[in-house]
Amino acid sequence: MLEPGLIQNAAVVGTAFAASLVECVEALTIVLAVSSVSGWRSGLLGAASGAMFLAAMVALAGGALVRVPLDDLHVIVGVVLLLFGLSWLRKAVLRTAGLKAKHDEAAIYNRQIDQMRSNVRAGSTYRLDYFAMIAAFKAVVIEGVEVVLIVVAVGRAAGTLVSAALGASAAAIVVVALGIVIHRPLTRVPENALKFGVGVVIVSFGIFWLGEGMGLKWPGGDLAVLAIIAGVLALAHLCAAYYRLQSRHPASAPIETLSKSRVGNGNRVA
């Protein structure tokens, strides 16, 4: 029989892995585009610098949270996870409902290629291109900051920071290895579905730990996380169905919603 602590730990590692996988795929797309135009040395040096910066963030943030009392930590972590999770989940729900364009790594790759070619200098593939290095560094850092905060918050609150960090690192290794082998964006990774799932889990952990930090005793202890996840998942699907229904009945849909529902007519929603 599974112990409650084991279930929570598995959920923490899985969340860290999935969140890192999504963001690493997005960062890889930009690094590949940069490297294919300006040379692999520039792209990889920029990406490696970004990865070291993120590792330093994990160490500093994790060390700072160690000194926070447990109840206060759960409140802080709960609020942070709710903010990040609701942001991820809102976008995922809108994509599921067809009110927001789905994430397309191939399109992002082509746009980045065009941008780099407009800035590349003659012979830059044979020497370091600092513009390319900065672009790769920014891609890794921007896509990784949210993952770092999620990994540190979830791992520290559950007492499994090392396991969460290993889960995130495993995802990064998988993505980098695939990128080296195929030299193309990982368009077959179901990013949109992963973001939906990660958003649900992060929001659920945020609710759970915020409640614990405020002194709430959850029925079933750690097992309550599973019930919260099921509830948030059902609510997210209901919201997506509601928005989809609104978009199909223009007469009853709010003006703001209608303006966002025209993705199918070629207007991309930001």
C-alpha cells in the first residue's frame, strides 16, 4: 500500500520534471535557432552561462528558504505556487477552449532564425557572436526562472528539494540529449497538454500548502492532495468547456471574450 508521503514526493518530482521539460523545450528551440545561424560555440556558451546562473539561483533560494519557519514557509510557498499555477492554467484553459493560439515550436524556431539572420555579421559562424550568446543566455534564464522558483518552492515545502532538483535536471538532460541528436525543435512534445497538467498540479499544491500554513487540517493528510488535484482538474475542464460554448454563441458572449475567440480567423492571441 502506498504511503501518503510517497504519493506527495512522487507528485513533487513529477511536477518538477514536467515543468522543466516544458520550459527546456522552449529554451532549446531558441538555442538551436541561434546556434544554426551564428555557430554552436556562441549558442552553447550562452546557454551554459544561463544554466549556471539558474543553478546559482537554486542554491541561493533554497538556502534562504531553509531559515523560514515551516508554517510561514507553507504560506509563502502556497501563494507563490498559486500565482504561477494560475498563470499557467489560465493560458492552458484558453488554449484548450480555442481562445488562444497553441504553442508552436516550429513557428518560434523560424521566427528566431529570421531575427538572427537579420543581425548576423559576415564570418560570425567562425568566431564568438556576442549577440547570439546573449540571446541564448536570455532564452535559458527567462524560460528557467519560473522552473527554479517552482522547483525550490515545491521541493522545500515537501522536504524533497534534492529530489525535485533531480527531477528538473533529468528533464533538462533528456531535452538536451534529444536536441543534440536531432538538431531540430522538439515539436512532438505535447507542450500544451503538459502545461495544462502542470498548471493543475501547481495550483493544487498551492491550495494544499496555503491551507496547511493557515492551520487547516486536511482530511486524510497528504492524501488530500489527490482530491484537490481532481477537483482543480475538473474545474479547469469545466472552464474550458464554458469558454468554448461562449465562443460558439456570439450573441451571449461578452465582447472581450469574443475579441479573443477569433484565433481561427487568423488573429493570434497574445
